[in-house]
Amino acid sequence: MTESNYDYLFKVVLIGDSGVGKSNLLSRFTRNEFNLDTKSTIGVEFATRSINVDGKTVKAQIWDTAGQERYRAITAAYYRGAVGALLVYDIAKHATYVNVTRWLKELRDHADSNIVIMLVGNKSDLKHLRAVPTEEAKVFSSDNGLSFIETSALDASNVEAAFQNILTDIYRIVSNRALEADNPTKPEGGTITVPVTVDNATKEKSGNCC
């Protein structure tokens, strides 16, 4: 499979507080790498990976941004064109879970109303330090129409499943919508592309986030 050979292109964003493991989820899924010494992301970076869904090649362009308040001006533009979002918190830090409500509001304010959202409780390897009960997060997800999964970028637990699940959900929604509309916007050559734009302000990349 070549990088240019795909049927669908989807932009997915990672959001959540700084330090919850967004960048390591990205690097684990796209490069199967984990870095214990990651520094906070400055600005925005993204990586891509293609997967197979129902016999179609789906290319994900996954964006990772800093969770710090001072980068909020960047993150507002960063939601543009996103069809999926992983809202990440740290199961061992209750404050990061409390802030999920604020991140969800920001997502609803800035992203497309049809965006597919998955709540991700990361660092499930820290079971002995758990501060957020799984059932509580499941109830919150259900109440807010989100899917839910717990992951560990450190030991790779459920990372593949998280991205596969959200990309599959997006694919089925988009392909059904195209089918219902008799697919008037599908370009010649058989590739459906969900528009992805790179703003000048978000091109800069520096460092990684834990």
C-alpha cells in the first residue's frame, strides 16, 4: 500500500490536558514508538497511517496539539475539517478527567456538529494509581453520546483498537451519507477525501508531548 493509494482521507484530532499522553498515543499508533522523555508539544504536529476498513483503504491524518491554555488560539483553528476526535484524559489524574467537560464544550463550539468523538482514558497501566473509575467514565460517555475506551500508550494496550474503532465509525457514517446522497461529490478516480487544510499558524512542529 502506497501513501497515495487510499479511498478515504480523514482528519482526526487529539485533544485533552497537557501530559495525558496524546503524543505517545499518536506515535504508538503511527510508528509503534513510545518515548518516556517526551516534552510538551509546542504548537501542532500530525502523522498519518492507513488502515483497511470493509475492504477500503482509509488514511488517517491525526493531529496532536498542546493542552496548555496558551495554545488555545492554535487549537481553535485546528478543529477545522476534523471528522473525528479522541478526547484524552489520564486515569491517574482526576483533574484531567474533570477538564474533559471543558474540552468537550470547546469541541462542540469549534468542530463540525457531526464529528465522531471517543473518550479515551489513557495510562491504564497505572492501575495502582487509578483516580477515575472506569464505570464513571462509561456513564459520562453514554450521557454525552461518546464512545469510550481505556488505553496505554506505554504497553500499547487498546491503542490500535481505539484508532481502528473511531476510523471505522467515521468510515461507515461518511460512506452511508455518500450512498444516501447518491454520491454526487465523489471525484473521478474513486477517492473520497474529507478536506484537510494546514494553516500557516499550525505548520510549525517542535518536540513531542508525553
